[in-house]
Amino acid sequence: MANRYIGLAPALLVAASTLVPQTAFAAEGDGKRRLEEVVVTAERRESTVQDTAISITAFNEEMIEDFGLRNQEDLQNYIPATTIQPYDIAIRGVGRVFRALGGDPGVSTYFNGGYSEDFGMASTEGGLYDIERIEVLRGPQGTLYGRNGIGGAVNFHTVKPSHDFSAEVRGVIGSYRTAELYGYVNGSIIEDVLAARVTAVHREREGTIKDLGGHEPLDGYGDENYALALRWTPMDNVTVDIRGNERSYGRIISSAQGAGAIVVSEAGGLRDEITGGKRNTSARVFGYRPVDTSISCTNLASRTDSTNGAAAPNCTVPGLHVFTFDGGRTAQRIVPGVDPGSESFARPNFAYGWDSGLGDASYIGDGKSLPSMDGGDLLVATNGFNDEQFDHQNGTVNVAWDVLDNLTIKYIGSYTDYLYYRITEDDRSSNTLGNSDLQFHANQENENYQHEVQVFVDFTEDLTLTAGLFVYENQIDQRLDYWSPGMTRFNSAASYGATATGLAGGDPFLAWHTARAIYGTNAGTETNPVTGELLGTNPLVPASQGQVGWASARDTGCGVFDLTGVNGTAAFSDPSVKQVCFLEGPWLGDKAGVAAGNTPSGPDSDGTSFIWNTENRTSAKAVYAQGEWQINDTWALTLGLRWAEDKKEGFENLYLYREEELTAANLYAFNVDTGALNADGTPTDSEVIRFRGLPFSQSIYRAVAKDFDEWTWRVNVDYTPDENNLIYLSATTGYRAGGFNLGYFSATPSYDPEKVLAYELGYKGEMLDGTLQVNASAFFYDYEDVHLQFVGNSFTGASTSVRNMESAENKGLEVEVLWLPLDQLTVGANYSYTDTEYTSELVDTETGQAGIVDDNDPLRPASVFSVAERATLVKGAPLQRVPESKFSAWATYVVEVESGTVDVTSSYSWTDEICFSIDCGPLNKADDWYRWDARVTWTS
């Protein structure tokens, strides 16, 4: 849809847990504290952070508790050069800037060794309770992991069962009726053979954004997670870890597609000239028509000069507001049913006629800046459809077999089944005038499994090898719907006018074709079935006798005509395209989703106007090996190699309500003929106004398939002058497979893999008798074929797609410091500087236009400014979702009291502005922000 939204995540202060480990540091024999080594498995073998030649930020169980980490928003405050969105993570400017089905994450996520398709799931499970360790690896991880991790990898490890009995129950209460309950029971089932650990988490919170429509406040949630872990040691040299969990989550959503609490630009429009900056409730439809203010139209419907009657398509309609854009260009809103709207604006304004008081609940900016407000000022008014739910099951098996003293074989298996469901108020209004409402429904099922075998060989004390074989299968089925309950435009059969209906004898199929003959603009390509006259339609698109459904093209159209390879455009002839089929028919209305097909696991979709039903299947495998040679006490060499293959196939089925564009004169005549307009161009309100042209139903099917494979490598040299200092220099390649643009029938069905060559110089050291730790790194990335998201035109109108940007460069510096100045005081800080830019220009291969064009820019409407004028050049622009600078600092002071200890912890984090689009204007970026937290914990 054309509206833009922003969702806000409100801050929440909650009470501390009842029991927190006192410290993450160790005391030596002299009684002085020293920095404790944090053990990680970043290179698939146990080692410490300080001994691993990779940029790592690691959190052990004590750190997670001490900092009160509960979700991904908490995590990102302490990780250099990293930003985390609700579902994705970007490191050093490499991540995923799109959520379209058909692509892969830029940073790979692993939960107990099992690959997770969705970072958001792993980073929020159980509020990070019972997590033993989190490892964030910055830089390509191409030679020791099964899935592609071009930007880095994040490892989550849960606490393993033990034979010592232990149990815990803790509670949290806070503002907005926050209530959280955590607990576990751990113990032996069979002494020294089988241990078990059961974990349970329940979390809930009331919403924070008031809904003036009389419904529940937005952003409230409920989250439950239950897990069972087993550790079985059938022999002294074999350990089997099994874990399964069941999670259910639901919230009243205020962010994501169709759910933003703030309307940034309304269907490409500026603030309403009548309401003065709130939602536009006066325009029936959006869109602009360029006008010459020196020429006045004869009346609302005529495009003739009032002074001489000459044709004047750009004349100014008397009484309508005139907008002035950059360069002094003037325009008026299109007259509904007279001036044809674009494909994007053929839908009505669902806030038309809305009560102005409730309209104040949804803010809209001036197109130049975002509205500034306090959290309590944020209000919405909806019809109450704001539900998000998901159900998640996951199981992992880890087997370690110490075959010999110098040979270990490990197996990792995982299975994930995930169901996501969402229904949101897409128009973000509680307007019920004329049953004016637009709902959005999403339903996604994800099932995947993996098998991985690893071999660890110590040939000598100085020569080791890690090798592995990885197999992965993933299938995602996704269904999205837009529907308008009770809206005549979509749930009733279209009128094709008295003239066409009379000639067709009341048959809607013949009436549709006859109307095309009467009002169509491309005559000469098809014969009218009634009169035998030529009429304007695409002869390659077969017609249906009735209204089509979402699977009609797949089930029927392909049997009539396969369009694969025609027209010479990428949408049809891309090598990945295996089949393309279309089917069109008259619009007969959609009652309770009968024509479109009801939403699976969802409500009846009365008045459905759009459906995409897509599938994406991935089969991946990889073979990798990495060896380390300790040349002498000072120097070490690491060499790694990996081959990966990704086989992908996708299927998209689309169902659309569309309007075939007519000229202004014919559009006006058609709307008068159907009784929607009076002769003077004013609405009769007795019938539906068609804003673009002749309504019809369309079904599209496209199948795509493509294989990708790549070799990646790593070379690393370690220099260790003494036991407290490590200097390393590495060169590593990374790879992310290409994918598909599924959903909106993109003009670019597929995109190619992206690659990176990363150089890193790092230092890790301890000093001041083990009380000061300093880690630093400098990096440079040569980034090729970058996956870049943009909005472009397709056969069905504007669509969001991914294309390859030829090249980019990322370079930066990171520093992390941890210091124990006093026995009672711990101080830490980190800083990162990241400089990124695209070093080539994006050029449309069909039009030759350079840059990216935003068809929804409210300051440069497509009908007023040319494509060249609206283009934003890519070369020199920064990459998305990476701050140039980022800083965080924290301190903990421990006070001993008679009944125990009191820990006082305070942390501060600051993040520079972040761009979310190539056009890094005020509507497409987040300004710099800071967060301050304080925590007091009493332990007895």
C-alpha cells in the first residue's frame, strides 16, 4: 500500500528480579578481583573471547542478569556497529534491509547450534531467561558455519541440565500492569546418566497507546514459553543434549506493515488543507493533477478554458485547493471519477468523512519532518483489528562423541515449525462511513530442518582441523490479504453502465467486454464478442467467463496460455522464470471471501481486493574445513575453505481488483453512465465511483527457480608476543545467495548473490595486573552486488523489490574496554565508527534511468514531477541501518551491607542517526537517540 507508517516501541521501567548473581568477575588468591575469562564457541571449539581472533561481543549468564537483558532492544545497546530491528540484525552495515519472501538474512542466527531463519524469534525466546551465553560475531563467518553469514553470526546457548538439584521462581512487576513469572526445575533422572531441566516463562503487559475507537490499547502483549531439556550420557565419551520448546505469543500490534501508529505521508499526499495537518478526511481519493493557475476550468468535470472553451487539460478547477511544490509547481487533487488516478491510488481514501475529533488521533507530518510528541500524546483510533500471534515449536539435538583423545565427532540436528498470524487495521482509522474500512491479514507457515556433522582433529598440539557437512531444508508458505468488510466497491458486482449492460443483455462478461469497446483507449487488439468491433485489451491475457479467484491463473490460465518468455521484459523472460500465467474476468464482487477464497486461519474476508499466496523453498548444503597451525609460541596461521550451494524455487499467486485506465473524458462518461457522477461531475453517492477506469478481476501465477553456489575462504595470522596480548590480521570472504521478489509480481523476479571481501586488523589485550581489558579492531569491506531494496513499477503497479547494487565499501573502527579500578567498581565502554557508501550507480536496464525513484514521495508526486526529477542517486549514499558512530558505557558499584550486597548499575548508550532508505531524508531516517538505564539489586 502507498501509506507510510512508523511504529514506536515505548520505554518501560520494570522492577529488578528477586535474585541476581553478584558478579561476573573472579577473585585471585591475593583477594583482588581479576577479569574472568568468558568461554565461547565462536570457532566451534571452546576458547575464550581474548584468545579468539574474531571481533566478538559475548554475554554470559551473569552479564545477561546484571544488565537486565530481556530482548533484542536491550542487546543492541552493548554491541558496537550493530543495529537490531524487530526481526533482523545488521552488523557493520551488512544485514537484511528487506522482509520480502524469497531472500535470506545477512546475519545468521543459531540457537543451540541449530540455524534459525528468524533472528527475532531466537532473540526474544523466554525474555532471554535461562540463556547461558550469547555470542555476537562481527564480520563474515564463511568457513565454520553451515548457513551463509555474510555480515556475521549470533549464537544463543541455553543452560544445560545437570545432576545437581536446583530450582527457581522469580517474578517481575512493572508499569502498564507488567507481570512476568520465570522458573525452572533441574535435577537428575538417572544418576550420572540422565539429567533434565524444565523451564517456564509467562510474560504479559497492558498496551501503552490509547485507542480512541474504544478498543484495547496498542502494544500490549502476552508471551508464554515452555522448554524441556535433557542431557544423556550413555557412555563416558558420549554426551547427548536434547531440547524442545513450545512458545505462544500475542500482542495488540502498533507497528509493521499496515499497523504504524504515525501516518508519515498519506498515500503520497501532504497534510489536509482543511483539517490543517491531521488525517485527510475531505478527499475521496488521493492523487494530484498539475495545473496552470492562470487558466480556469469551465466546471468540475470539464477540462476546457472557461474564457474561450478551448481544451485545457491543466486548467484550475474553481474552489479546489492549489498546492505549491518545489520550483513553484502547482497542482490540485484529482477530481474523483473525472481525473484518472494512478495504479497506486485507484483505491478510496478510507478516512474520508471521518470524525475530525478522532482524526486527531493519527498524526501526519508536513512531508518534510516527523511530528514531535511525547509518548503520552501518541493516540490512535481504529476499528480494533490489531492482533498479532505466533506459535513456535523447536527441537534441537546435539551429540558429542570423543572417539579418541584427539578426535571428536559432533552431530547437530534441529527442527522448527512456526506459524505466524496477523490482522491489522491498514487504514488506521475507526471510520465506518459507507463501511469504509481496509483490513490487512498475514498468515505464514515456516517449516525447516537441518543436519550437521562436525569433525575435530588434533593432529599435534600445534596442528588442528575443524571440518563439517551441513544440510538444510526450508519451506515458507505465506498468504496476505487486503479486504474491506461491507464496502460496495469490492463486495458487489461492478456496473458497466446502462449502455454496455443493455447491449450485452445483462450478461456481466459481455457487459465488461462491451464497456471496453465503448470506453477503452487501445482499440485494435481484440474483437468485441457482441458487436465484432475491435477493443483495447492485451490479447495475450486470456479472459474468464466469471470473476477469477486467487488460484485461477495457476489452475486454469496456464492451460489456456503460458506467457513465459514473451514481451522480452524481465517480468516474463528472466532466466529464473519457469512459468507465467494470467487470467482476467469481470468484477462480480467478493462476498465473505467466496470469490477470493477465505483467509486460512483467519476471518471471512468480505470485500477482498488483493491476495498474494506465495511459497518459497530452499535446499542448502555446505562443506567446510578450517585448520590452525601454531607455528611457534608467537605466530599462528589459520586457513579455512567452504563450499555452499543454495537451490531455491518460488511460486506466487496473485488476486487483484484492478481498474483499466481510461482517458479523463471516457472516465467521466463511464461514471456518469453508471450513475456514480452527475453531469456536472459531482458525486451522486448512489453508486461507486471508479477512480481509474473499468473494474475487472485479475489472477496471476508465476513460478521461479534458481541455483546458487560459491566458494568462500579465510586467512588469518595471529601474533601473540605474550600471554596477555594478541594481534591478528585476517582476510575473509562472505556470500549470501540470491533470491526472488515474490508477492507483487515484481518487474525483477530474481536477484543475484552478494559477496564481500573483508580485511580486519585486531588487538586483544589485558593489562594492569588483569584489571583492564582492551579490544580493538579496524576493518575494510569490499562489498559487491549488494542487495538493495527499492520501489519500482511492475505490471500490477508499484512494488517493492530487491536489486543488486554493483559495489559498496564499508570501513570502520571498534574499541571495547573493561576496567576494574576498585574492588567494588566495574566500568565498561565501547565505541564504533563505521563509514559506508555505495561506490557505483544503480541504472535501470530498460529505461536507462540512474538512481532510485520513489513513486510515493509526498514532496515530489509522480504526476507533477518527471522520473528524472524524482530520482535519488545511489552512488555516494550511505548503506542502510548502520550508524556512523555508536557509543555505550556502564558502571557497577557493589556495596556490602549486613544482610548481603547491594549492586548499583547504570548504563548509557547513544546511537547516531540511521538511514532506512537510499533517500535518507527526514521521513526515511531515525535521528540519533540515547538510552539511560539504572538498576539496583539487593542480594541476601
